[in-house]
Amino acid sequence: MGLEYCQMATENVEGFTDFDIDRNWYKKRPKGLSAVIRCYGEERWIGPCVESCLPLYDEILISLTEVEGDRTEDILKSLKSSKIKVIKYPFKFKLQNKPKYSCDSVYQFSYYTNWSLSKTKYSHISARWDADHVLRPEYTNKKFHDYVLSKSNVQVRGYNVVSPDFRYISKSHPYLSFHVRYAKADPYLCFVGNSDYATYYGFPQWFSPKHWLHFPVQQTQSIFNRLFFKDGRIDEPVFFHTKYLKVKENLLKIKGKYCVGEKKYNETGLEPGKKINVTVPKYAFKKPEDYLQ
């Protein structure tokens, strides 16, 4: 068995062979940068998200789950870019009573993420670029592109914007936390569990015995990368996170909290805090109808 348990599961327990993962998915990849955008009912922000990414990425893979009446695919077609690749995932996610680190069911969000990762083409992947992230124009250049390709992993964060002009960030949650959003494809890059849990985080997990037990290769890689400067981190936020704008546009106020679906957001999270003076591209203000005219 060796260290295979540290790698992503390539077969699903349900036996849907069309959705098995190629065991050699990470091999023989040309140098370049792919984005994986997991998308389920994201027509509101998918246009600005993808339009902002087009100058930076060599490939943008949109992994769609079916949502009735959603116009995401039509918006993507309107952008008319050969960089955009759309794939579809037909399974609905379920909370399952499975071991915390398992990821072998098509109904798990982690399996969906890993399957999507395997469909990319290039050497480096932005596996956590969500449909409500709008890349700042300062980071669409070749310098940033080449910086990412020179590293094994790069952590970045975003502004949690709460005003329609993109000038104010959340009072209580001004920044989206640092995460590894750019990673080199290798056999130990994967997501596990029922949520968006990556096996590689870096320094914070060095002192976790459980993390060493379950992910010894990733932990060792983390130390190696830190010693040899193979990991990178950008302190300035590189994107606008529009989740709170999306919440405010669809809010329903109940007992002092804003509810969207089953998620609740504290009211203070939606209140404007610090004002930021950064370049906001014109496409950040586009709505679905602007792409569908």
C-alpha cells in the first residue's frame, strides 16, 4: 500500500466509472496556470469572475453542477474565449457518515473538487478560485504569472467587499483568510472530507500530530518548501471576494441575522468598515444581463 493513502482517491465507491479519476492526472503537464472554478448557481458573479481571470490564466476550467434556471453557461459562452473549458458534474452533494478524511464518494464535495482538478491541463492549478472571486487587475500580469510558476504553493487572500462600489470592506471580517490558492500539480495534491479541506496548508499544521498521521508526505513537503523557499505568500489582497455583496442582494432579515438558504451571516459582517483605495475594473459592476445582451 505504501503512501498511496496520502493521495486522492481515484475510484468512487458508487461504481460510476465515467467519473473515476485518472491515476496519472498530474503527469506530463506543460508549464502554465489553470484555474478550477467550481460553480453551482453562480450566474450573478461568474461573468466578472471569469472576465477578470482571462488575462492571467492559460486555462479556466468551469466545473458546473446543475441548477435549474441558472444562466451561467450562457454567460460563459458570451465571453467567447478559447481559454474557457466547461465540464459538468451531475451529482448532488450529501452529508455522509464517513471517516473525516475520506474522499471516495461522488456525493462528497472533495471528490467533486479532485475530479475537477484532474481535468485541468497545466503544471500549476488554482484549485480554490471561486465563482465569487474577482481578480484585481494589478495581478493579471506576466510578473505574477511567472511568480506563481516559480513556486510549489502560493497563499493569497482577498478583500471582503460590502459596498456596491467595491470601496468598503466588511467591518467584522475585512479580509478573506490566507489559503493556498495556487499549487503545483503532484500526486499528493488533493482535497478530503465532506467540505473544502485541502491536505496542504503549511506552517499551522506542523504542530498537529493528527495532520502528521494522515498527511505525512504533505507535512514533509511543507517543511522542505519552507526551507528552500518553494512556497510563497502575497500579503496584499489579490482579489475582491463578493460573497457579502451576494448576500446583501438576496438578503432576508430574520431575528437580527441575514439568511440566504440555510446559511446565516451576522449583521455586523455586512456593515461597511475600512475604505480601500484600489483600482476597481469596470467589469466588476457588470450583471448577467450585460453579458446576455
